[in-house]
Amino acid sequence: MKVYIMTDMEGVAGVANFDDFTGPEGRYYETGRRLCTEEVNAAVRGCLEAGADDILVVDGHGSGAINPELLHPAARLLMGRPLRYPFGCSAEFDCALIIGQHAKAGTLDGHLWHTGSINVAELTINDISLGELGCNMLFCAYYDVPVVMVSGDEACCREARQLVPDIETAAVKEGLNRGAAIHLHPEKARELIYSAVVRGIQRRHSIGKFWIEPPYVKRIEWMPEGDEQPRVHVAKGNDLIEVLNG
């Protein structure tokens, strides 16, 4: 059984803010990478327990969040940039997981919320508001791969359940607002992730997929730094991957 794991950093327990944890210039960046990698390792252990024999981990954080020396040796790692949709996903995978995800832009109780960039105010596809989570779930469904488990802050997990009500989730922190959250201890977070992964993979045939029928209209509204007026970008087409990259 092949499992696809998309990862991000801002939804990891212990990752407290953008400046210190999420980029190479941050004073706790290596701590953030370790915390993220260990949550992914918990997911990998869950995959193995549930019968997976081929696991691909995708480092989906822009500046990198996975320490390859600390990653579980059973996993393969896709890393580096430029990296575009579908991020190594294909119809060969039996199911997918999303680890360390954050809520979409504008989620008031989401911790470190954003959608692709901190300058993006809104992203919609066919007038449905989506974040990185929704876009990731869509491109997996494009290949008929169900996303069976999501971990991140509570707002992100709620977002996942709104898209796929029967999905397994592991909330590892509770956002009070964009800048503050109540975090689980990292060991407790990893235990929750492991258990949710096992349940999700075992239930993979009964968990639905989030999908939007073509044709597609993607609309992104963002505010470039230094500008006083928001800008809008629109991409249209019948192929989801082309529209996501457009």
C-alpha cells in the first residue's frame, strides 16, 4: 500500500510564530524543523502500523520544514523548489495524509493562518472559499486518492471536516487568534497523529473525497506590500492541475 503525505509547518504543535520558527532567518527555525519532522515521523509510524509499504513525504513548506537526517527511514522524501501542483501525487497512491496544516486566510480562530502567502486575502475555486488544505485535497481527488487524515490547529481540522465530514483529524493546538495558541505537548501531539493515521488508513475505503466539477474559475485576491488597493488574479480552465498552477 502506497501512502502520500503532504506536510506544512505552521500547523505543528510548538511552532509559535512566523518570524522565529518558519524561515531560515528565525532563531528557532531548526527547532521548528525538528518539531515538524517528528510529527511526520508519528504519521509514518501510523502508516506502517496500518500496513503501508511505500510512503512518500512531501516537504510542502516553502523554505523547508523536514530535516532529512531525522526523518523516519521508512519514508521517501520529496523536497526542493520550484515545486508545483500536483507535488508528486499520482493515481498510484492508495490514500493521502496532510500533516502540520494551518487554516485558510481570514480564519479568526486559526493560528498562523494564511493561504499560500501572508498577502493573500481570499482564494476561491468556483466561488468556494479554499485554503491550502482544500487545494491539496482537491489535487489528491483529481487522482482519485482520498485524504483520510489531517493534523494541524483546531480551526484547520474543522475546515477539513467541513470539506469531508468523515475524515480523521488530530488537533495539536487551539488557536486563540492568528498570533496565539494553546499547544499540546509535542509528545501528546504525536500520539494523536499516530492514532488518527491508523484509523484513517484503516477506514480509507469509506472516507469521502472533496471534489469540485469542472470547468474551473480560480480567483485570488491579495494585497502586495506597499500597495493601497487589492489585486485580483483569475485562472480558468477544465483541467484542475492547470488551473491550480495558473
